[in-house]
Amino acid sequence: MLRKFRAPALAAAAAAVLAALCSNAALAVDTTPIVLTFSTVGDSRAQPATAGATTQDARWLQNSKAWSRILREAAAKKSQLMLFNGDMVMAYGNADSTVSASVAMPTAATTAAYKATNDYVKATAQYAFWRGMVAPFMEQGMYVVPVAGNHEVQCNATYSSTCGTGPSYAPTSKFALASNEKTWRENMSDLILDTTRISSMFGATVAANLNLSSVGTTYLDGQSTDQTGLSFSFDFKGSHFAIVNTDPVGGDSTAPTNWLKADLAAAAGRGITRMFVFGHKPAYTYDYLGTGATPAAGLDLYTGTAATVAKRDAFWDTIETYHATYFCGHEHTFNVQQPRLSSSGSAWQVLVGGGGSPFDPATSVHIYDRFYSWATVSVHQAGGVDINAWGFDETYGPTKLLATINLQ
């Protein structure tokens, strides 16, 4: 049930959906004690030569002003976890140090200087800066769970001279590389998941499933590389959290649906009813232009083949079957939607890609399109869930409540 969505500039179709949702207003809201609070957001990395960037952010390619404010405000809401949905660094290179150009970090991050930079050095340096920003919050009681984004695992020929040849299906010049998956694990594996640290922070045990290859070297979704630390899951305080890599090597813009289906089924078998799934790319692209002309950006990116559409649909079938909620980023904007509401589906896609990266919408067609945004989720003792989306505009004005979703 959607209780609140202050968006007077919504398109007519969206307004009709909201009217239908409001017809459910008689449903009760769970008022039992809150047993778990977490926050989630994605996309804090900056762009080479971002207009108006400070000297610091131009060097490290991080929107530190927006990202640090989101961290502070999420911590102030007593979030125990912060799940970051990818693109925390610009990267976009080939982090195999044996093939990267031997050039030091540039002092000015123009596109040309960035392309000439040693890809391994620039990626690890950016990871270190981002890790430095989140470290104080880890010490103050908010555990950060990282999710890989395309900037972490893909190489882009616009920004690197060492990408090589990509898969035949990719219509663009960016694709995932094993060297980047390896560098992701080098920089993030201690957070995926330090169960001892989590237990000491919260006095609650964590049951983790870290490895996608549960059947030896045959991966459940046909990946060509080990997905350990890229797709993983854990149980925490009675809820289940599943993280999916939406850009595995050889399968860019796809999700590990077979693994997810088995993982959520196992969680259901343990009696867990509240399930949250996190990935970088949305399953359904948010049409922020409102005209049908918004470039496909999610798991519907490669829609030229029926097989790709079927994979996206199978992923959402799994989300629906287990009454999960999917949180994502990639599009640098804010949106909540129930993609299959018209066909009796009810699962929510919560897009909070406004963590600091340059906004995708050039102007605000919908009122919150150019808001830095995140979601804070409260799980109640009786099983109810409150999802509150918060944000502030591009001028860094006051924080507003953007939307509230209540799941019963």
C-alpha cells in the first residue's frame, strides 16, 4: 500500500496507478516494535570533468558532498545496515595490472587524462577514498554492505585503452571483465561479509551464503567466472537479504535468476517471509522522459532478442513468487513502481540511484527526478515493513520525504 507520494507533477498514467493504490487505504499499518532498520542507495561516483566539482572530487571522482550527507542522515535514522547498490567508483577500466598502461593517477580528471591512467591504480585508489568515507559510520554502528555495479566490473573503451574485445551481444563498448571482478573482491571482500564484526556490532548472528558456485565449477546461471562475493545472501534479524550481480562476465545486464530462485526458496524453507533483493541495474527501466524514449538501462537493455526479455521476466517472476522487494540504482534518479500492477503483480522496484552521480534526467519532468535520494526501511516485529524514501534537491535544500510504501 502506498500511503504517501507527494508528486503533483506526475504523468497521468502514474497518477492513475497511485489512485488505484490509494483505494487500499483501509489496510492496517503495522504498529508493533521495529526490530530492524536499514538504508539503501546507489551511485555516488562522479564523472571526469564534472561541472562544479571541487578539486578533491575532481581527483577522486566522488560526489563527497551528497554521499557524506546521505550517510549522516541514514545513520541518524538508526540504520543498522547500509546497502550500497553499486557505482561507488568511476573505474571503468581493465584492472589487470599486467596490461594497464603504466601511467600514474592524473591530477586533473579530464577524459583524456583518465583514459591514459593505469586502470588498476585508479580503481584501487578510488575504492580507498570511498572506503575512507564509510569507515567512520562502520565504527558508529552502521554496517556497510557493498553491491557491485557496472562501473566496478565493466571496462568502457571511452575511458580505457585496454578493454580488448567484448562479447558479441554487447551493442556498446562496455562489458564486464574477470580482472575487475577480482579487483572488486580485493577491495570489498572484508565487507562481504564479516559475520564476526556484524555479530559484535548488533549481538545478532548472521547466516551467509557467499558463493554462487554451489555445484562445483558449474555455475547455476551459466556464468563464465566465479561469482563469489558478487552474488551472495544473508539472514539478519529475521529478514533475508540477497545481492545479485547484474553484470557478470559474459552476461552483462542479466541477473542470476536460477541462483536467486534457489536462494529465496531456501530462505522460505527456513521460515523467513521478509525478503529484500539488491542489484545495481533496475529490472525495468524508469521512463523519466515519460515518452517511451528513455534509453533502456536495466535488465531490459539488450531487448533485441526474445531470450533477453525472457531472462528479465524470469527474474521478476522470482521476485513476485517470493513477495520480495527489489532495490536498485544505475539510473541516476528516483522512482518507485510496481511493474506488473496492471496484471495483478504487486512487487515493488525501488530505484534510489541518486547517491551523488550526475543526474540522468536533464530536467525534472517528475518532481523528484533530480533529487539525491535513498530509502530507509523499517521491519516490524509482526512482519510489516515501512519503506520511506528520502531526498534533497540538486541545490542541497532541506531533506524531504519522497514516498512511503507499507508492506503488510
